[in-house]
Amino acid sequence: MLGLYLGARGVFAVIAYSVEQRMQEFGIRMAFGATASDVVRNVLAGSARVAIFGIATGVVGVVLVSGWIGSFLFGIQALDATTLTAAAAVLVTTTIVAMLTPAWRAVSVDPVTLFRQQ
């Protein structure tokens, strides 16, 4: 659970930083008529691509080192499809939850205020 918490905090921090760097872009989009759902979709799509790549890389890594990991396990298989699927589902859910706060922050910005700050 601690590892999942730290991973979620890391995902949140990276996405929050990315959204902060793109805040002016989101302000311009909203000034030109983009809706809040368009901006949220943009944030979630970009973050989801990174999350999917990370999960796919992790699954490939597990498959590659499963023989080595299997030497430490007794009574269970190193490659259990149910466990890999459950772990990926938990990571996807955690990533989506971690993405929602930065996405909400991106749509709550007032474009006029943002342009005055720059």
C-alpha cells in the first residue's frame, strides 16, 4: 500500500507540473472557446498515454525477468495473468484519480487573469 501511495503521489506531482507548464496554453484554448471538458480531455489524454506506456513497459519487464523472479517464489507462478491484470487495473485507477486534480485546476483558471500574470 505504501508503494502504491508513493507511486500515486509521484504520478500526481509529474502531471501537476506538466499542467502548470501548459497553463498558458489552456488559457488560450479557453479564450478561443474551448470548453472545460475539452481541456480536461486534453489533460487526461496526454497523461493516459504516458501511463499506458509505463504500464506496458512494466508488464514487458515482468515478463522478461519472470524466470529470475520465479527462483524466489515457492508454490506460486511467476507469471500469473490474473495478478498482472489486477495490478495493471489498480495502477490505471490510481493514475486516473491522480490526474483529476490537475485537470480540474487547468479548467478553473481564468484566461484573463492568466494573461495578466504573464
